[in-house]
Amino acid sequence: MKREERKVLDLRKGYTIDEVEELRNGRLIKMSSIEYPSYKGRRKAKTRRTTTMALVFATAVVLAVLSLASSAARAEEPSIVKEPEPLIKEMVEPMQTVGEDSMEAEKIEAALIEQGYFREDVPLSYELQDVLRTASEANGIPYHVALGLIETESGFDPEAVSSAGCYGLAQLNPTYFPSGLSPADNLTTGMDYLGYQLECHNGDLEAALTAYNAGHDTGARWYAEAVLGAAEKWQ
């Protein structure tokens, strides 16, 4: 390197030519520590900043992982579903009344018969009469029409089975309805189905009865007339 270039270089660092020569002759090893104190300070500061940034980043990562884990845990927790309150019948069956003696139960039964809730001329037990009345009223079907349908379908025989395999009091087709239902469930399912047809046909009872028998409203009314004819005597 030329002398002039070295002079410019060395003078930019704040030393005279003589001082630089002295340093090079005897204390060259100390030049870096003397000349670059501010650089060392900057390097230490940079190191501290790098360390701080690394810690901040690591902390952020840990917090993110914990947040995701917490969210996943909450998602896996089964939601608590409140069981629906059981429906309570307005009319309690007299023979199942708790805490009442047999005499009191007989009085209640006699009162219900007198009021026409239970009928001795209907060939169904009082329990099944209660089931049929409750199911028909729930589906907007007059009770006497429900009796007419059951008479037409099965003649009130809970063991009746047709040639097509329809069974029970309401003659349910096992292709479309559960098989082996109890007489009570058979009645309830039959009334639910008639209620569905009644809704589908905008309250037209004859159309609904036809659809109950044929699966849809064929336009023929012979079945509906048979049911309504049987229902007249149960009014």
C-alpha cells in the first residue's frame, strides 16, 4: 500500500502518522481495542437485541401453542345437553294413581266413565282408550273418527294381520313402519301418520283417510266413507 493511501486511511481513524507508526512498531496488538471501542459497544448491543428478539419470538410461539391446545381441549369437551322435561298427561290413568287406595281409584274410574272419557261399549281396555284419545287429540283427529278408523282397519283386534302383512290395531305396514310395536305404540303411530296426512292435505279429512289407506290421495273415497260411516256410531 502506498504511503499516501495509508495516511488517508490512518488519519480517518483519528491518529497522526507518528502515532500510527508507534502503534505498529510496538503496540500493534492493541490497535483493535483502542480504535474500535464504539464498534464493540455496538456489537454487544446488537447481541443483546438479538437475544431479546429471540426470547420475544420464543415466548410468542409458546403462547400460541398453549392457546391452540386450550382451544382444542375446549372443542373436545362434550357439550352438556339438557334433557327435555317429560310431558305430563293432563289425565292420569286411575289404576296407576300413586298413594290412593283401590276405593278411591274406583271412584275416579267411575267418574271418567260417567263423563264419557272411558266407554264400556268401545272394545278396548281403558288404558288403550286413553292412549287412542290422547294420540288422536294431539294430531287434530276427532276421537270418534279415530275409533272408526281402528274399527275399519282391524275390528279392534290387536293381533290382526292382513294378507299384505299389515298388523295391529292401526294395521301398520312393516315395510314403512317398525314391526312388533305394542298395541299402545301401534295406536300412537297410526294416529301420528293420519295426522301427517291431514297436514299434507290441508285439513281435508277424506283425502287424508284415503292417503292413510293407499299411501296417497287417489281421488277415490270408498275407504274414507267406510271410516266416517263407522265413526258415526262412536259420536
